Amino acid sequence: MYRRSHERHRLDGLPWLRAGVLGANDGIVSTSSLILGVAAAHAAHSNIVLSGIAGLVAGAMSMAVGEYVSVHSQADSEAAALAQERTELASDPVGEGSELTDIYVHRGLDRGLAKQVAEQLMAHDALAAHARDELGFSARTLAHPLQAALASAASFTAGAALPLLVAALSRADTVIPLTIAASLVSLFVLGAVSAAAGGARVILAALRVTVWSALAMGVTAGVGALVGAATNG
């Protein structure tokens, strides 16, 4: 008889998908906006490229440090909660079993079955059962600061590399239109791919990313033009 395997839902990888999309999107928007702002101020082509490189490096480092600090704080909180739960299990296993039983009762099981489930899960791995069902996290969801920092820096760099490469290969008079075109196309594709991977509406998600990113780039270019006009005037 054919045995059906466990279903793999698209939600399983959404945290990593969200982090990767956020990093790449931030890389494209921030770097292209920086390039457009400097270009709109009528800076030399070499200064435009230099600004883009500085923005890429600074942005990647900022993403890495920010993600590391944030996720490390989460990891510290998780470790403290696990330590507290480990102590409570050692000092009052009966009370912790009752607590787990109540959790399952509130989720819809009758008390007899809930108690049986709690006893079996605690006999197998009491800490894992309480971490998952009381605290709300498991080995799959535990925070990994260094991994998160590297992933954020890499995704930002990948996104920022595109407008920077376009700017570097463009002439001074074509930097602005080519950077805008390449960035918006990339953002549209990025939004569509992430929506498709998550099972969301592709066109709506892609347009949302593109429109808001275009607004950010337009504001930065406008500020650059105003500063350039004031400086040169």
C-alpha cells in the first residue's frame, strides 16, 4: 500500500524567506537610492560609484551587526527561559505535568487524554515538550545569531551589488535611468519570487514592493537634486 509522506508546507521556510527578501530588498533600495541621490546632485561618475561601494559595505555591516545583536538577545531570552523550565522540572515535575495537561485541555483535549499525552511526552523529553508547548519554540525555531548575521549581510550584499554594477558600467549621463530601470525590474522579480515561494498573490506582492521602493528612490533623488542645486547655485 502506498504510504503518504508528511506534507511540507510553504510556511516552514517563511522566516528565512522573509529575512532573505528583506536583506536583498534593503540592499537594492538603499544602494540605488544612494546612487540616485548622489547622481542627482551632479557628482562625478567616480564619486557616484564610490558612494555606492561605501553604501554596500556600510549597509552589509549594519545589517550583520543589527541582526546579530537582535537575534543574540532573542537567544539569551530563550536560554534563560529554558534554564528556568529545567529548574522547575527538577524541583516540581508533578506540577509541571499538570501545567502541560492544562495546556492540552485548553487546546481541546479532554482531561484524561490530555494527561496521558502530557505523561508520555514528558517521559520522552520533558524539557522539549515544555519548550514547544508552553514556551512556544523548538530546536527548529531557536535563534542562531551568527548564522542570522551572515545571512543578512549576504542577502544585502547580493541586492546592493546589482545597482552598483549598473552604475559602474553606465556613463555619467545614463546612471540615473539605468539604475532606476534595473532596480525596479529586480525589485519586481524579487517580490514575485518571494510571493510565489510563500504562496501569496504574486502580482500584488510584486507591485507593492516595486511601488514603495520607487517612492523611496524618488524621495532620495529629489533630495539629492535639491542639495546639488543649492550647492552649485
